Amino acid sequence: MDSASSFQTTNETQRIYSLYNNSDLRPHLSPESDETDEYLLSGHVDRYGNVETDSLPLKQLQLKPGKKKFLRLDKAAKHLTQRVFYAQDIARFNDCDIFTPHLSSINIAKAEDKENNRAKKWIDMCQVRMESGNQVFEFCLNKKLIRRTFKGVPDCWRSTAWSSFLGINTEKKALTEQYHRLCEMECAYDIQIDLDVPRTAASHILFRRRYFGGQRSLFRVLHAFALFMPSIGYVQGMASITVVLLSYLPEDSAFLALVAIMEKHGMQKLYTLGFTNLLTAFDTLKNELEYLPTGSKLSDLGIEPSAFVTRWYLTIFHQCVPFHTQLRIWDVLLLMGSDADKTIRLLQAVALALLRGLEEVIMDTDFEGAMQALSGTIPVQNDNALMAHVKQYWHEMPSEAFERRTREACGMVH
Amino acid sequence: MTSPRRTLLKVVILGDSGVGKTSLMNQFVNHRFSREYKATIGADFLTKELEVDGEAITLQLWDTAGQERFQSLGVAFYRGADCCIVVYDVNNAKSFESVENWRSEFLEQTSSLNNNAFPFVILGNQIDKDPSKRTVPLNHALSYCKNQGGNLTHFETSAKDGTNVSIAFESIARSALENSSHEDYASDLTGSISLLNNTNESGSCAC
């Protein structure tokens, strides 16, 4: 890069930086812009803040009649997602405050009862201790916690539980201060981050307004993280992870959480330059798939895991499954993925569970049909069924089950 | 039921992040444009059936991630491609400078036997924007295509209003069809394909 173009790049990153940090510089809305309040706040908003509009060209698998057996509608889950947002909830997003939906706004009594009961159980599991004058909420890792996390963390507990699982609930003064310093520094990835910020979660109410609210937090967290981990920098996919964190945590906690997911949970391994570990994960998955009918069918069709798993893993299933399903996956991943190997094993378990869920579709289709199913949003309706499969594969991968059965068969012979 | 045999052609779309690869593909396949596309992570996939010169074709379009480091995952998507599209933004000089990088990376990873014959279609997108913002003049792009000496075709397009999109993709389909006929001929000498046409080796720019 010659000096003139590097000078231009610096100017461009400075311009982008100021758009996210200085209110005065926000470009004037043109009349044809659809960024009006009416547009941004219109449409049905689900309990997680996702705005349902028809303008989104979301690719979704169209199931043929008679193919719904494995995607049985879980009534309670459906009603839970239909809870409406109230005006005060929406107003708070302008200050990009913590996003914690209220249980009280559930309008389906039965679902509310169920979730309330589960939330009460989580109160009992939660331990409170004082640390330098602040309350710290913690969960002790035991069988009960694991079982209940597989059932799904009640949404009102997600913020607290995730913080505890990631170990960011205790005071992290040094790292938080570093975050604010990094926010002030220049970052060569700003141009790429600026491209991805508006197109990562355009359907989420927190991230709809250009250069404001959630988009500012998203930009700053990614900007700071790229500087924090220069060996990786910013890679597409990180924005999707940060969007989910920002939906549940305030900005500086979201940064701490992203650092924890990358470092402690080892997601950075998948993001390394050259994607060597990601490619290894594809090979492992391909090997495991050989034990499933879906796997040999995909081989016959010439579909390699690399064709669809990249997005699944690098975004931790963002927009690959419905948001309520993704949250269930995240609950377990944040608790159980305490190092890189465990994290990758869990991602593989989810991939296997999804492919098993899609078995009927894939066995009965051609290359195009399979690719369309795998590269779109998989319309999972029964999260409990999916998580049961995840749990099974987490405990025993198909290759391990095969070895065990072989051992058992040998044992019977002797 | 007698349906004519369809020829399946694989096309890979490359180019810098944000130049409009996904938008072009969606404008061509679904005839719609939305500002709310998501960033493509890894690769995305769409198909389109069309007819070129009386032949029924299914175009298999592979849309890729624009961030440079995803090139190391590219080889899986590049394999078996019949034509490669490289997109740049006419308002972004850097994205035009990257075109050659994408092209050479593609040729390297596919280790094509005859690099000069492999068809590339270069698309300068986002011409709907204010002309004062343009930083890549048409003649720069044309002279690039001419000087490369390979099998390069160039179009300027707008994924937003659809300008030149169907013309460009028709040309892409034709290039892919021609290239796949060459391959069939080379791999199966007993085949009865008679489309081999070596007069097309000189670099042509159809605009």
C-alpha cells in the first residue's frame, strides 16, 4: 500500500470512527431513507427484539407437507416468542441500555406459569456474595445446573447466568479500563467493521438505527476486540456473536464476554489465520457423519461440511436456526464449553443434531434441495427435541458410540 | 413427461466485502433488492434456471465471503467452477484494485490447466450512485480487461435498479456453457460435443 492510499485509509477510518462516536456528525436522513421512527419501530416485535418484516429476504427451508414429523410445534415455545414489546422497552434501546425483557409482558398465562416456575428454581440455585461492596451472582457447576441449562435458562436469568458462566460477573476493572482505552485508539479494521455493523442484525430492534444505539455499541466492541487480539483482529462472524451478547449485556460487559468466549472458551482457535482448526473441525465432523445416514447421503451428493458449516460455527448458529433455538444452544455452550476442545465438541454435537433433525428432508432431496436446506435458516420449532439430541452427541459422538458397541460385542464373545 | 435435459453450470462470485455480490445474485435470481442483506459468512448458494441459445441451463451460483482471509476456505467452493464472476464497486477504487488479486487467487487455487481460457466476468457494480462518487472510470476497467489477455468480459451493473443484471448473467451463463463444453471435450474424447472453438482465445470485452 503506497503512502497516499494509506493516508486515505487513515482518513476513512477516522471518518467512520467519528460517525459512531459523535452525535453531531450523524449524516442527515434523506427523504427516501426508510430510517424513520415509524419504519424502525413498525412491525411485530417478538420477545427477543426481532422485528418481523416482509422486506427481509431471509432464506428459509420450505417443508413439504408430511415432512413436519420431526419439527413438531411446541405450543408453549411458540406463544413465548409471540410476546409483544411495550413502548417503554423500545424507548430504552435509544440509550443502548441493557436488554432484559420483562417476564410480566407474557400474555399467555400457561407459558408464563411455566417460565415463572423455572425462574423460581433458578433463584434457588443462584448464590449471592459480596465483592468490594457489589453483589455477585454465581451458579455452582453441578449436575442440577447442567440439567437445567440443557432445558434452557429462563430468559429473565440469561444475562445473570451467562455472566456467571463466562466468569465476567466478578469485577474486571483492569480489562474494563483497557476496553475504554482501546475504544479511543485507531483500528485498521474499522472499514470492514463499518460494512458489517448495519447488515449483521438488521431485523433486531436494537441494531436498526444507522450509527446509533446498538450499532454504536456493536462497532465499539468489535473495534476494541480487534485491537485487543491483534493476532486475529476482526473476522466476519464475530459481529454475529457480539450482537447476541449485546442483546443481553451492557456494552462493556459484552466486550468482557466476547473476550471470554474467544480466550477461555477457545473460539479464537476457529478464527485463526488460515482457518486451520476450522478445517480440522470440518474433517472431524465429516468423520462423525459417516455413522449417520445423512452423512453418506451428503457424500453421495458431493456436499462437504465446509459448504455449510463455516457459518454455523463462526457465528455460533446466528440466523442458522430461529433466535429462540440459538439461545438454547448458547446457554449450553457458555456453561459447558469451558475450553476450546469442549466448545468445538459442542458445536459438532449441535451440527450433528441439526443434520439428524434434517434427515428426512436430506434423504429425500437432491444437491440443490440439500444445499438450500443447509444454507438457510433451519425452522426448528421444538427446541427441546433438538437439545436432547445435542446432549446425546455431547456425551457420546457417533464414532464413540460405534466403538463402545464394538467393545461390548467383543466382550460378549469372550 | 418430456423435460429437456438441463445442463448444470457452476459459477463462483468473488470480490471485496460490500461491493454487492449477494445483492447482484438476488437481483438476478429473485428480481429484488433489499438494503437489509446480511454479511455472507463462508459461502451462500442459489440456483437459477434459464435458457441460453435454446439450451436449458441450471446456474448454480456460489456467493462467497468478501473478507480477504476467507480466501483460504475458498478452494472447496472454487472446485469445478465453469465461470468466475469478480465484482467491484465503481465508487471504491480499492475494490477494483483487488479484482486482479481475486482472479489470480482463484486461478492458483483451482490450478486450471489453461488459465487464459478460463472465463471471468468482471462486474462494476453500484452505478446507480451519484456519478460524482465514481472513482473507477469505465475505460480503466476496459483497459484492464484488455491488457490481461485472458478470457475476460466486463459489464457495469446496478443490483439496486437492475441495470444490466440480466444481460450480464446471460453472458456469464454463455461463458460457463462454452467453458464446460471445452472441459467435456477434453475429458471425454468419445463425446459428440462439437462446440470446441479455439478462435475465442483473444481477450474480448463486451460492453
